[in-house]
Amino acid sequence: MKTALIAAGIALSCGACAQPEPRAATNAPAPLAPVPSARQLAWQELEFCAFTHFNMDTFTDREWGQGDEDPDLFDPTELDCRQWARVAKEAGMKGIVLTAKHHDGFSLWPSKLTTHSVASSKWKGGKGDVVRELSDACQEYGLKLGLYLSPWDRNNPAYGTSGDYNAYFAGQLREVLSNYGEVFEVWFDGACGEGPNGKKQVYDWQRFIGVVRELQPNAVMFSDVGPDIRWVGNEDGIAGDGLFGAIVPASVAGTVHARVEWQGISGKYGLFERTAQLTFPVLERACVTLECTPHARHASGDHTVLVGRVERTRVGDAVPAIYFRRDFHLLPVA
């Protein structure tokens, strides 16, 4: 009898521990666009980095140089990139972005493509290389290196010829992205002017982006045309609310005809006046994504998507007007 009871108890115990029937596999819902890339996520996780504007303008006390500065004006006497890196590290920063070349065209590395660089200055007898010194300092202190290269070059005589200058700028990109270790961020300023021939330079963004992707595949890029990170919308040191949380509820998504304008910058980007696909309801200060066709061509090419934050709306018109603050983003055509 005892044996039978023990056997029954074991059977009951094993039945209680039996694994449930596996559920049928279900497909996970598709993510809502835009989905960040791995490099964008890695960049977000850095959280806190330094941007160091140190260049010819430091010695001429100008915001934008003219490009005709004597290279000998660049002559730092106490430059210590290790001190920069040490302070950044102590402050909890994860990387430093350096203005390797600003609008005046002066290069902080001994570029083989121009004489307007540190190699022509009296600093260290023309043997100095600020990019190298900062790269070494960042490696020593465990920081990431980022580089700013302005496409605008007020010194290069080829600027304004489009093709010739684009080849020159792509060559400079190859120099700095091939010789200084890993680069986590590449800054392209959006400034664009006229060359000595009086013509405005047309940048070959796809070529520039291709060079970065080839040589520094993990680096994020900043510019007016993306493709990774964007302007915060002002130069006041204050960021608006994030625009990364795109939600497309079926109950509010729809197609409307809207006139989209930007206060203060409509002259630069033109007027978008076409059918717009809303991914958010058009409410006061609502975040929206609009798919639209540009009424005016932007210098960098056609764009079809505008992401911004509504400042106010005016729905009394036959065609609703949507006004954006300056924190907006133009995405290039894929």
C-alpha cells in the first residue's frame, strides 16, 4: 500500500511540474519609422561631448575668416591637447570634436592638397599637426575623436567650380579620415558661398557621404542634409523637445493640403506647398512629420520629408497654414 501511495505521489508531483504546451509563434510588430541605426544609437549613448572651435579664427578674433589670412598668424605658444582631453575626461565627456578646417580653409593638419595649413605656419617650424596631437590625447584619455570640416573654403581658388572643388574636398576628407584613427563624428557645416568666379558651389553630398561611410563606417555625420544627426535648430545652447518619437495612429493619420512656412528662414529653404501626409494630428505645438514636395529647390537637392515641431496652426484658411519653429529637419530623398 505504501509503495502504491508513494508511486501515486511521484506521479502527481511530476504532473504538477509538467511544462505547458508551447504557444504558437507570433510575429513581432513592425517598428515605426524612423528607426535609429546602430551608429545613431551608439552616438545617443555618449550623451556628453565637447565641441572645440580652435583654428585660425582664434588668432584673428573673427567668427568667419576670409581665407586670405597669413598662415603665420596661427602660432599657439601653449597649446596642450592633453590638457583639453584631461579636463573633458574629468567633466564626464565621452569625446571631442575639433574644427579641423573652418570656412577660411586653413587646415589644422599638414594637408598635401593645400598650402593654407599648419605646414605653412611658423608654429613648430611647420612641423605641427593639431589633429594628430588631439587624436593622441583622446586615445590616452579614452575619449573619442570627432572632426569638423567645413565644405565652404574661402581660400581655395577652385571653390565655385563644383566638380574640381568637390574632388578637392573629398581628398581632404580622405586625409583626415585615413590617418588619425577612429573618428566617431564628422561635422559638415551647411554654409555655402560663392567662389572667385562668382558662382555658388554645388556640393556633391553623396560623394562626401560615401567617403565617410567607406573610411569611417561607424561615424555619424552632421549636415543640413543628414544623414545621421541634425542641427538642434538654434545656436543658443538650448535644445527643443526631441523629435524622435514618431507615432502614426491610424485614427489621426490622413492626407491634407497644407501650406508649410518657416518664420525667419523661409528665404533659405523656400516654400513647401504640396500634399502633406500627417503622422500626428495638427495641434498647437504638436510634433508632425510631413511628406511633401518642395516648391523651391534647395541647394543640396530635392527633399521630400520635413520633420518639425508646430509652433502654431491656422485652420481658418481654405488651405491650413502650418508654422514651424527653427528646430526642423529636412531629410534627403532616398
